[in-house]
Amino acid sequence: MLILGIETSCDETAAAVIRDMKGSPSVLSNVVSSQIKLHAKWGGVVPNLAAREHLKNILPVIDEAIQKASVSPEDIDLIAVTRGPGLIPALFIGTQEAKTLSYLWEKPLIGVHHIEGHIYANFISDKVRASIKSQISNLKQFQNSKPENPEQKANEAKKLTKLKSPIEFPTLCLVVSGGHTQLVLMKDHLKYEVVGTTLDDAAGEAFDKVARILNLGYPGGPEIARVATRDTRHSTFDAKFPRPMIDSGDFNFSFSGLKTAVLYFTKKNESLLKNKEFVAGTAAEFQQAVIDVLSQKTIAAAQKYKVKTVMLAGGVSANEELRRQLGEKIKIRLPDTAYILPPISYSLDNAAMIAAAGYFRWVKMTQKNKDDLKNNWKTLEADASLELG
Ligand code: KG4
Ligand code: ZN
């Protein structure tokens, strides 16, 4: 089965083609056209500019995804598009395009929640791919082996045809993006319970705002990560910021006070903003404060809900220090829990993750629901504040 994914919720125009590989998604192409340069001079995403760029890029991007996958439109079995949440003028371009293609090509169309896409990026992780690959190779070896007892062999083969993902439920996913900071408990595919959320700014938003305070570029996350090397944290300027809500006893977050602490600290030391060591030390201490809170709450929630897997999702999950430090803590404190990371290219906004989520929705549907998706182009609408579920 082939799935075309389309994503335009923010400032990336993205299209991808994935193939299901015996129940697991494998990426054939993943094209992302970023508008970062366009928005950087405004210090953030301008919705109408984003929509104009999406409109310009959407067809070439879809075309490239199909070409790179070496497939043709007739081969596509399902179109999956981000329906929300996001910027409405931006979402509108992707959904309109997906609806038009669904109508023209007579293909079923499914709307996907952007965060569900981020979560399902984990199902195209390196670990998952390696596990599926080795299971396929075992299966092939088994099939080629001499039949000792044909009946037993047939039974074993039956068992082996269902490949097992290393992601076992219940799973806890730390979702950290520009708009979301959530701990999402999943007891099964597509079953979400938000057990913690931010009370104010999202983690990515805090990175972006602090980068602006420190006169770093946009988007702020990669800029902070670039200057915040480990050895710069204990600089002579000794920035020390709070770890908001770290001992609150629940799984909620708050990053607005941390951002204000950085603002006051830099205001007090305004003359040092041109000093590279000062900026690097402040960025590193801010990043560490965010990582400490995110890691501690994730571990506590994983313990409380006795999960078998912890996953990371969203743009901030591209942060190498967060990936490394959370992994180390899990190894020590939850040695029996699997730790799954999406590859960095699938951490940031992309359409492979949207296609993957669409695929997992599709396989759970009844034939009637699948048939209904052929008419979905008539009614599917973008929804800026779509809820996960
Ligand atoms: O998921 P995403 O690409 O878009 C949304 O759905 O919001 O996330 C974008 C966010 C931005 O706030 C960006 O600064 C942050 O992810 N980000 C990072 C890193 N790369 C992107 N934050 C921290 N470290 C990074 N390396
Ligand atoms: Zn995103």
C-alpha cells in the first residue's frame, strides 16, 4: 500500500510517499520546502506570507515526492493531509490541494492531527526499522529452511508473518513542539490520554522567545542548541535559572517564568549581550533548565503509568542534549523501558509522519469507513484548533 502525505500547518511545505512494509511504514520520499529564511526577518511566522509560499510550492513539492519515490499517481492508495492544528491560511492550502487530488485521482482522503503525525514519526524510527528488517530476514531464512515437520512449519510461518514493532504499549510520548508541550499516554494505537500539559508557553515557544532575548536567529531552538555547548554552561557569568514546577507533583509544565528569568538576567547584564561567552552560558543554562524539567516529569509519569516505551515527538525532540540526557536517565532509572526516538529529519515538521499516522488510522478502519474516505474531499475542512483524539 502507498500513502501520499501532505503537510502545510506552519512554515514548511511538505510531501512524502510511504509504503507499508508488512504493517510498518517505510519512507520512499520525504520532501520539505522550508520558509525559514522568509519568516526570519520578521522574527516569527507570518500566516499570510506562509500561505502564499505554500501555494507557490505545494504542487512542485508533491510532484517531487512522487518522482523521488518512483511511483505514479495511479499507484497511490491513500492521501493523508494535516487538518490541524496550525495556522488556518497555511492549513487551508494543504487541505485544498489534498481534496483536489483526491477528487481528480479518485483516491481516499484522510485528515490527520499534526501532533498525531509527530507521535507516529516514532514508528518510522531507526530502531523500529532495524527490528522489522531483522524479523523479515529471520522470516526469509525460516521460509527457505528444509521442511522437517511441514505442519509445524506452517504454524510457525503463520506466527512469523505478523511483524512485531519494538514499540510496546502502554507508551508515554513527550510531545515538545512550537505549539505543544504534552505528556501523552497511549494504551494502544490512536488512543491518547494527555496526562500533562503546559500551563503557558510551549517548550519550543520558550526556546524561540529566549533566542530573541539573546539576539539569536529564528527559529530559536536550533540557535540556542548551537551556541549552548556543554562546556559553556558554567561560564564566569554564572547564569542560574529556576526549574519551574519541577516538584509540583503533577505532570504539567510552565515555561513563561523561566523565559522572564532569562529576560531579567540579560537586562541586568545588557552590556554583555555582545559577549559570546555570556550568550552561550545563558543559552546553555536555559536549555538545561528546560531539559531538567522535561526529563524529570517524563520519568515520573513513565513510572506512575508503568509504561513499556518512552518516545519523543515534535520539533524540540531534534535537540541533541534532550535526546541524550533523557536517554541516560531512562537507562538508569527505567532499565526495562524502551526509549524510541524519531530520526531528526522526522522530528521537525514533515509529511512522512502525516502519511504514517494516516496509515495507522487506515488499518484500524472498517471497509465501510475506508469506502467513505473516497467522498471525504467533499467535506474535509482545516481546523486550526483540532483536538487530539
Ligand atoms: O514541530 P515543529 O517543527 O513545529 C510545530 O509543530 O510547532 O517545532 C518547531 C519548534 C520551534 O519552536 C523550534 O525552535 C523548535 O521546534 N526546535 C528546537 C530544535 N529544533 C527545532 N528546539 C530545541 N532544540 C532544537 N534543536
Ligand atoms: Zn510540528
